[in-house]
Amino acid sequence: MPVLQRDVTREVNIVRPPEFSRSERMRVLVAAAIGSVVVGYAAVAALLALISATATYAAFSTAGVLSAAAPAWLAAHHVPLRFDAGQLGVLPLLPTALLMLLVARTAASAADRLGLYEPLQARGVVLSIAGAHAVVGGTIALIMGDGVVRATPAVAFFGCAAVSGLAATLGVARRCGLVEIVFDKLDPVALHGLRAGFMALFALISAGALAVGAGLAISWPRTSELFAGAGPSVGVGLGVFLLCLGYLPNAIIAGLSYVAGAGFSMGAVEITPLRFVPGPVPSVPLLAAMPEEAVVWSPAVLAGAALIGGFVGWTCRKVSDRPSSRFRAVLVAAITAAVGCLVLAATAGGRLASGAFDPVTVPAGLLALMVALWVLVPGVLVAWLAGSKAKPAVVADDAEFVESDFDEEEAVDEDVVFEDDELTDQFEQLEVVDEDEFEVDEDLEDDDYYDEDEYDEEEFEEDVVDEEEDDEEPEDVEEEEEDLDAEFDEMLGMEPEEDLDGKPER
């Protein structure tokens, strides 16, 4: 019977660091907080400087690049920006992912320098980094004021704090034991379902990436035409390429939604496997992956989501022999994948000014529901059919219970056979004596047998004392021992010891 067991015997080597003073600890935390802000801002400024330097008609200046990096840094924290034409809420996810990776590495480095190993010790690192990003983000939004590019200070403050705080928490999660706390609170069935849910989410993202790649490959002539129409200079081409690269995660999430059946929309354009509404789209090479017209075989892409759900059920088939435990593992996997898709879809879309392409929508709620169904229904069926089933003992209807006529009083001993034939013959010659025929000789004197009830410690101590005194007279002791041996031989019916001397030894 396969039973899941949690592996709680993990080797933990904790090296206690030297004690830090309050000032040294504060210096490490401030360096981590300010360092993550400065390095992130410098990376954004360097990217803008590269684009400005390669553009044909762009005027490059250090002050202009640093000032332009401020709203771009907010956009990397996924803070919506406002223009006179409307709001830009569809922000690229690749800069956000890179920024979170940078913050996570900085937080992990600070935790290593301080030697943190307990969950509560992670608060200082997370709060310092999140606080620094929140203050800088709110300050930038206030400085921009009512300029060409604007941001709401409150949104900038809490948005920067949320993104950086989440990244810092992920960075110190394993170092401070936060992952172990979460896993230890889950039973083996729920833990297996959680892992299966993350595998399903990764498989869905891979399916979305495959859909985008297939769309670009099919429409490659159109993609090349859009790149050529952007401009003849290297700087313009580089800028368009970086724009497509930055929005590539958004396109993959839209492809995920399309494969799951929820689809996406851009202004009046609506694309799902079962519904297609055409309309104008921006002249961006990445959008060439979108289908230009409805095709008959588009519902076939739903088979990919069904296969992923069946794969989840296959991984959960050996969780337990009980079907209810396997169903619970599949349910946990479905919820995990649905929540992950909900978060991704909520960050992939948004407002796109106020033109014909506004808004860009990836329906988060519908996508989460569809993913939960695609994982739950096929997963439950596969886990039930492919799982091991306990076979109960079946009693036939015609079977009758026969009462045993065994009687202990009339029981006859079975033949006992030994491996040695000589021992078997000796055993068969033994005569069984009843309890009534067995008599004990009551004429035995008290000195001829040993009675445990009459054993007294005081008498034992007196005998020990007497023996110590008798050690001084060895000749008398030897005579008494010979007499006792003779009496013992007579009681057992044996011949005197001198008669045995002439016999050969056995």
C-alpha cells in the first residue's frame, strides 16, 4: 500500500555568526535598502541611455536620461502612469521581473551577512527594503507633480512597497526558514497537491509561450514587415525590439488565457478559441502572433489544457488508496493553479490611453475559473481510474459457516517428527503419564529438596559467615563434600563415583 510520508529528517547545519552591534546591523540594513534602489534606478537609466544614444533624432543628455528614468523606474514597479491622453496601465512585466530578481538577491545577501536563520529575523530586511522603495516611489510621484508624465503618490508609495516587499520576502524565504514553516503545516496529501498545482501552472505558462511562438512563426512575414516599417536606423529597431521583449511575458499570459479558453481582448478585438471579433491593433511586431481571422481548428487548443489536467490526476494517483484523499490532492492543485493564473492575468492587462486599443484585458476571474475546471475535472477522473484500489474481502452468498467440533479435552497430540531419526524413535518410546498417576514422594526429608518459600536472607548471611570460618579448615570441608556426594548418588540410584572411573568417557 503506497503511503505518502513527509520527509522530516533533513540535515540542518546552523553556523551561529558573531554577534552584531546595533549600529553594525543598522548599517547592513541601510546598505541593502539603498543599494537595491540605486542599482535598480541605474539599470533603468543605463537602458534609456542606450536607446537614446542609438536613436537617430534623439538628443542625448545625462540630465534628460536621469529625469526620464524616474517614471520608468515607477513603471518597473508596475505603478500606472498618467498622460494627457489617458492612463498607461498595460506595463511590461519583464522589467518588473528583473527588478524583483535584483531585490531578492540583495535581500538574500543581507540575510547572509547578518547570519539570519529564524523566520522572525526576516522582518528587518523586508521592512527596510520595502520602506526605502516606498519612500523613493512616493517622492518621485510628488516631484513629477502635474508634468507630462504623472503618477498618483499613494499608488506609487504602496505599489513600490508591495513589489519590493514581495521580492525581498522571496529572497529570504529559504534562508530564514519561511518555506519550511509553510510546508510543515501541510499534510502529505495537501503538499503533493500544492506541488502538482505549481507544475500545472508551469505547464500552462509553457503552453502559452508555445502558442505565441507558433503564432510568430506562422506570421513571420508580417513580423518582418512591421520591424522594417518601424524605421531604418539601428536605434529605432533596437527600441522596437526592446519594447517587444519587455511585453513578451504579457503576451505569454495572453496566450495562456487563450489556451485555457478565456481568451483576451484589445479594444474592440476579442479573441478566444470559440469566438473571434476582428478589429484594428497597434503596429507592433509582437502582436503579429494574434490570429487575423477565425479558423475552424481553434477549439482544438483546449485539448492542451485538458491534457495538463489529466497529467495532474496522473501525478496524484498514488497519493493514497482512498479516493477521497486523491480527490483532495487534485482539488489543492486546481486551487493553486487557479490562484497563480489569477495573479498573472491581473498584472498583464490594463488601460492603454483612451484610443481605439483601450483597454487591454485578460479576464482574470474567468481565467481562474477555467483553469480550475480544466485541472479539476480531468484530474479527478484520471486519479480515480488510474489510482490503486483496495480490494475488500468478498464473502460468497452460498458460503455457510461451519462450527468447529474441536474439543480440547479429547484432543490428540499429532505425531512429532524430528530431523534426527534416532530422536524420533526415542520420542515414540516415551510413555504418557496422567496427572493422577504421578505421585510425589512425601517421605523426602526437608534437607533433600530446596523450598523457595523457606529461603531466608538471614540464614543465607549466617551460612556465608560459616563458610568464611570454614575456609580455615580445608580438610574438614573436603570430607563433608564427599559425604554429600555419596548421599546424592544414593538418592538418585547411582553407583559410587569410584565405579565410574573405569568407564570410558562419552
